[in-house]
Amino acid sequence: MRHRKAGRQFGRNTSHRRAMLRALTANLVAHERIETTDAKAKELRRVAERLITRAIRLGPVAYTPQKDLGVADQARRHAAQLRMGRFLRRFGTVSKDGEERRVDLIEKVFLDLARRFRDRPGGYTRIVKLGRRRGDNAPMSLVEFVELGASAGAADDGGEKKSKKSAKASAEGEKAETSGKAEKSEKAEGDKPAAKRAKKTAKAESEE
């Protein structure tokens, strides 16, 4: 019996399972959305949300600038960061616009995520079903934070502006096309009487 042994085992020993969850958590914090299997996504949510909750429990001490904190508050935040560093690795790599950038993951949890979710009582991530994976037919899911960061928001705004611009361009193109067709039809109708007159004069000249 598995009394008081919560969590999925994934057919791995403790060290292997812990290393897997550490890597998944680091990738989620760095990229804010990752794609993995459904079982790993559900287990990852339990681990990642506990880390954010620990940072939020510090209150404003978690994201206040270092120079504005007292000695006691600096010690509290440093101790919390050391405890989190036992599980979450310190640095991660994020690629943006073809360039790789090094991110301090522990500082991101305290300075960014704790501030972003300070008014939310849990439920910092969502899981979106993606269907089955080709090959082994494993159910896949997308894990992401419910409130994405500024970079993701800017990208979404850019996509929305781009779609609006393309829609406007297509509307202008349709308008120009319809106006061109109207001008052609008007020109053709204007040329009809002249063509008729030319035909009549040619017929009269042939009869003479």
C-alpha cells in the first residue's frame, strides 16, 4: 500500500524524478509556458505553484528593491532565496529574436512572479490539452502562467496590431478593386455611344 506517498512516480527513482521536476520547473519559470505530457504537467503544477506561494508569503519584501529594505528584511529574503535555490536552479537561458539571454530564475520568482500574483490566492498556472503525440500516442498539454509577462503581452499586442493592419490593407485593396471595376464599367458605357456613332457613319458611307 502507498499510504502517505502522494504524487506520480513515473517509473523512476527519487533522484531521477526530482531532477526531472527541477528541469521542468526551471523551464516553466524561464519561458512561462512549456509543452509536456499530461501527467508531467499535472505534477509540475503542484511543484511550481508552491514555489510562487513561498515567495508571495514574504509580502512586499519579496519584490522591494534591496536598498529600500532593512537589515532584517534583507536577511529574510536572502534566507528564502537560499531555500528555493535548493530545488530551483539559479540561471536559465532564454532565446529572443535569435539571441540567447541568461535569466536569473530565483530573482524572477521573487521580483516578477511574486509581484504579478500577489493578489491571487493560488491557481497561478493553467493546463491546456493539446491532443495526442504522434508516435507513442501520449496525451500532451501546454502549461503556462495565467498572467503572462510583459514580453509575451507585447508579442500578443504586436500580433493583434499586425492582424488589424493586414485586415485594413485587405479592405483598402478590395475598395480599390471595386472602384477600378466601376471605372472600367463607366468607361465602357461611355464608349458605347461613340462606337455606335462610328458604326452608323461607316454604314452610311458604304451605302453612298
